[in-house]
Amino acid sequence: MNPTVYVTFKDGECREAMAFYAELFGGEVVAMMTFAEGPMEMPPEKADWVMHSTVTIPGGALMGCDDMGQYEPMAGCSISLDAPDLEKGRAIFAALAAGGKVTMPFGETFFSPGFGTVRDRFGINWMVGVYEEMPAG
């Protein structure tokens, strides 16, 4: 089994968020279905909101949808990302931090040459780390 992260976005932000993640992670949006395309009746202003989407990313996928009226901010959970190297880790962290809230600045720790935590502008918590460059010991 391979778990896949499924996130819910508020205020119709899913389409923008998934396009951002696809570009940032070098992936591709492979599914994007609106509420208008599904069987559920939604208010007209939400017809173009996303009922389901999938972005493929190297090593996996990220799925998501727009809130159907019961949105609560992400709490007690983060998406952990293992960046391939320090430069890429810094770049990913900076992109996720733009317009978001850094909860732990990206920097060297006892377990990684680069690690940080951030809540991005879409309300998703991320842990970005670099683990391949750790010295043996």
C-alpha cells in the first residue's frame, strides 16, 4: 500500500493550489473535476470549484478538493517532503513560504543539513527536509 495525501482547500483555492504544486514539484495535474461535472447540487457560485483533483509528483501524488461547507484548517498534521539536495530544499521551502507562515526557518539541524516547517498560503502544513546529505555516523 502507498498512502496518498488528500487535502481540502477553502474558498475555491484548490485549482490554484494544485497548479502551484504541480509546477513547484515538477508534476502534472492529471485530474480536475468540478462540482458542476458531478452529481451533487452546489450553489451556482461554487459550480466551478474542484470536487476532485490529482497532481502527480515525483515519487507519488497529491489529491485535493475544495471545501463543501465544513472546512477546518489543517491541524496536527504536516506533509513531509524529502528534498533531493540542500539547494532544492531551500528553493521549495522559499516557494511554500511565500505568502504563508514560517513556523521553523529552514536551516541546519542535528538531523539534517536543511530542515524547516511552514504553513503555505493555502493553509497546508509542510515539513521540508534534506536527508540524503547527512554524514554517516
